[in-house]
Amino acid sequence: MVENLGFLMADVTRLMRRRFDERARTTGATGTQWRTLKILERREGINQGQLAEMLEVEPITACRMIDRLEESGLVERRRDPGDRRAWQIYLTDKARPVLAELHITAATMIEELLQGLSNRQREELIETLGVMRSNLTIGNESNEAANG
């Protein structure tokens, strides 16, 4: 069961990402750009290093992503007042409608994904995934503390 669960979750995630990327292309955004914009929507003003960490990419990759988004007018870099060497990343007004459109795209895709599940099943799925995430987060924090 354990192997099947891991494979199934990875496969669903891969398929969701692929489906979303296909749909997001109609807005001119890639899946990675969407993830970047979404992170910035939640944590506007983070620096490039923090963004790279959250995207799970190398800092140079995040820098190139930010360059492309900046060229598109969707984000802007601002000097960090606390560290002259660092740049904070902010969304521009032009990014807001793009994010709104991508939110609609994501909501439509999620609704199609959950088709055939009752409201109760949907609630249980979200609850179960939340517990699983919490279990992994707590375990990871304990391991990091133990390893110094």
C-alpha cells in the first residue's frame, strides 16, 4: 500500500501540473511563472534567495525567472532597506489580472479533478492531506533540530 500511495500521489501531482501548464499557456504564463506569482502573492517582498528556496530551484534559476517576469512587467525588484545587497520582489498592478485569470483556471481544473466526489469525500480528502502534510512537516522539523 505504501508504494502505491506514494506513486499515486506523485502521479496525480504530475498530471495536475501538466494539465494546469497546458491551460495556463493560454494566458501566456508557464506553470513555473504561475507558481512564482502565487508565492509572491502570498509573501510579497521576499528576496530572491527565499523565492528560490520556496520554488525548490537554484538561486540563479530564480533570478532568471524574476528577470523574465520583470521584462513582462509582472514583478519589480526593490532594494531591501535592511540590506543594500539584497532585492525584494513585488508584484506589479499588471500581475493582478493575470493572477485572477490563473486562479479561475486553477479552480476550474480542481473542480474537474474532484468530479464524482461528494462534498463529504472532498472534505475528508482535504482533511486527510492536511494531516499527512502536518505529519511530514513535524517529522522534518524534528529531524532538522536533531541534526543541528
